[in-house]
Amino acid sequence: MSILTANPPPTAVVRSAPSVTLAGVSKRHGDAESGVVALQDVSLDVGPGEFVCLVGASGCGKTTLLNLIAGLDRPSVGTVTVPVPDGTARGTTTAMLFQDSALFPWLTVAANVELPLRLRGVPKAERRAVATDLLERVHLGGFGAKRPHELSGGMRQRAALARALAQDADLLLMDEPFGALDAITRDLLHDELEALWMERRFTVLFVTHNVREAARLGDRIVLLTSRPGRVAATFPVDLTRPRRIDSPEIAHLAATVTDQLRSEVGRHGR
Amino acid sequence: MAVDHTSTLPVAPTLDEALAGLDALDDVGRPAHDRLSRRLWRSAWPKLVALGVILLVWQVAVWAHWKPYILQSPTTVARQLWELVGSSLFWQACWVTAQQAIIGYLLVLLVGGVVGTAVARVPVLRAGVGALITGMQTMPSVLWYPLAIMLFGLSSTAIIMMMILGAAPAVANGFIGGIDQVPPGFLRVGRMLGARGLSLERHVVLPAAFPTVLGGMKQGWAFAWHALMAGEFLVLVNPLSLGGRTVNAVTQGEWAVVVAMMIIIVFIGIVVDVAFSQVDRGVRRRYGLIDQSAS
């Protein structure tokens, strides 16, 4: 499935099934004696188009996990399988969104969104059209000519989302993307992300330590332990969308997850 | 007591409306700038005062008959300066020097940029060449002249070699420092966006390093200009260059011309420096490195 808006292909682009599989993955930073075990025997399957939220306290190795899936790092033990371009697909299949939007300050907002297209040689007119569409989609239509520092945190995060969408990726990795935003902005960006996801159905792996956020967004919540990071529990979220973060069902689920999270965290104090 | 929320709450705005409202609240706009004339005056008056003090000290020395055969009064020099600026020979000299400066400086940027980028990105080169660059930077470029003259004779090639040897290390160090300061997060994002190898350098590393690189380029210009002036004095390729013209004035004892030429050379230095500062400010503003309300 293509998530690029402009010039959609007449027939659906057939891609390899976008799913992530981690099988018995361990990751140790440093050498065998003094090194730190960030992840231990993590197995996880993420289905195509699924929205999975990873929740854990500090030291649960969530950044390590995303780096492994993104291919920026390699596991010490175990295998990581991610969607592979099927030859016809152009460019990268994995996009990542960070807590600080990491837009490049030397480019305008529109040029930032265009960059992934430029890097894979899309002609100027086409990538401009795509960027314009994507910025419209994240409600930043009038801000393409601005510099990143001229935008608010929430607007920057939406621009970064547009840039990730420009990558036409099957898999979107999100590393606490809304952690630094105020609550009002964050709630609106939840709505925005959910709407985009329902429209395009890319696979999402969303890391957060905000349990409510996880319950608000995910199809499934995966709770990770800390030091080392292991999968402690999985909670399916069988709630209809669009959801509201202040709904009683989400509050109830969040309470359940929080209780277990606290018992996991409490273990370290003993 | 049960409350029927749906009937008591106001109609919720759509996502579009809510986001647009939030964005409007966040957009505080840019602070208005002062008028150009006002800004110019604010930066100009301290310089004018300093100039006035220098002229006063100079005039007092003349009145005191200190070295009367050599030291000319400010008015004599001013007259000489006026005459100089009115002559086509002077402008020819400026053009000769400017050509040499531009060609030499572009080569300095090329050599410094390539060497600096390579040293910063290739660990083996850094270990081997890094210290050498710093060593060369501390070496006065005049010391290279005997070698340059032996290799290339009394030619402009010798001067350009001097400019490169004297200034490229500063430019290279600017590149190295700038590239070292690139936040690792930018590299991560660049790789995620599909930049690899040279395209990572071109689209991420070099732009991210640019504000610091610009500092090295500015320093490199100062060294290149020093080497050029020293070269025009010592190598004396072209008596029509600014340096050559000054040497002529020295040998003929035209002290007013010598001082006038010095003033012109200082003036050129200041103009180029101001140009660099303007570019630097522009870059910093675009990168968001200047507090907007303070600029």
C-alpha cells in the first residue's frame, strides 16, 4: 500500500507484507562483563497496518529497540525482520519520528518535507507537489516557506510527520514524538495521527511512557520491563475509533496498565 | 447524579479548526525592525568617534614636529588619498590585487574544504594530518616565501601558493570543527531519510556544519589577505598591484602615498570583514541561532 498522496498509482502497488518480527532479540551495549543489557529475549510481531504502542519506564531499552528495527543498530542475539522494498518500491520503507522534530534548520519547512524525495531523485516539480499536499494534510498549508525555528513545537512535529509521510514508508517508528508538547497540542496531534493512520493504514510502532497516550492510540499495548528490557505483558485495545483520551474506557484500561507498570517498576526498589 | 454531557457541551470544533486556532495562538509574528538609517547610525557613531581620536593624536604629533620629514599631516595624506582615488592607475592596481585575491581565496576554500572534510570524516586522515594542519596554522606564512620563490620564481603562482599554505589550514580547521559539532541526531535523521555516503555529507553534514565553517572561512580570508599583501611586498610581481604600488612609494620616499595606501588596505580589510559579518548574521538568523527578539 502506498501512502504517498500525490499521483497515486492507478492500481495498488503490491508490496511485501509490512510487518515487523523480532525473534528472541537481545542487545548488549559494551563487552560481556561490564556491558549493559538493554534488551533481553524480546519477541514481538507487529502485523501489517497495526498500531502498536510500547510502554515502559526509563531503561526499558525502547530507543535501542527502535534503532534495531530502523536498521541503525544490530542485535547481539536474535533476528529482526522488517519490510523490504519489493524492487518496484522507491526509497526507504521505514520512517522515524523523534521527540524533537529534528527538522533541518537550514531548510524551509517545505524543503524539509521534500528532502526524502530529493534524496531518491524525484524531480523537482513532483516533489514540490507532494510536499504541498502533505503540508496541507497536516494543516500546515501556509507554513511551507517558514523556517523550522519559526514554528511552535506542535507545528514542527506535524511538519516532521509530513516529512515521514513523504518517505512513503510502510512502517512508522515514533520515539516519544509528543513527549515535549503541552497537553492541548498533544491531544490534537493524537486526533491528527489517528486520522492519518486510519486513512493510510501504515504500520506504527509508537514508544511512550504515557500510558493514557498508549491506550488512546494503540491497537495493542506492549509493556516493557526495565533493565533489562523484556516484554512483560500485552494488552489488546478493543475500542472503536476515533477515540477520545478522556473516555472512561481508556481511563479504565490505562489504570490496568499503570498498575502492572508500577509493580514492574517497584521490583527495582526492592 | 447522571449528567447528559452531549446536550450541555458546546459543539466541538473540527480538528482543522482547533489546529488552526492553536497555530494562530502560537504565531506571535516577527518583531518589527528599526529603520535602516537608525541601525546604520547606531553602529557607525562609535567608529566615527574612534577615528576622530586617532586623527587627533596624529595631528598633535605633527604639530609637535615629531619626525617632521617622514610624518605628514592628516590633511596632506587626505589630499594624497583623494588624488590616488581619482587616478586610473590606482583602480588598475585594485583590480590586479582583487583578481589575485579572488583566485587565491577560491583555491584556499577548495583546498581547505576538501582537506578539512576528508580529515574530519576519515579517522586515519585525522590521526595523520590533523596535527599537521594545526601546526601549519601556527606557522607565519612569510616563512614559506623562500621556498615558494625557489619553486615558482617571482610569479603570481608563488603568491597563490603562499595564500593556500597560509590560509587553507584555517579553512580546514573550520570544516573540522564544524563537522565535529554536528549533532549525532541529525546524522540519524539523515540516514533514516535515505541519505548515504556523499549525499549524507552534501545534504546533512555540511549544511549542519556551515555556521562554524563560515567562521573558518572568515579567518581563512584574513590569512589569505595577509599572505597576498606580504607577497605583493616581497615577491613584487606586479608594480601595478596595491602592494607593488606601496613598495614603489617607499623606495621613492613618498610617505604620504605610503600612508594613504595603508589606509586603503585597512579599509578593504574592514569592508570584507563587514561583508562576512553580514553573511554570518544572515545564516545564523536562518538557522534560528539568533534570538529573534534580540536581533
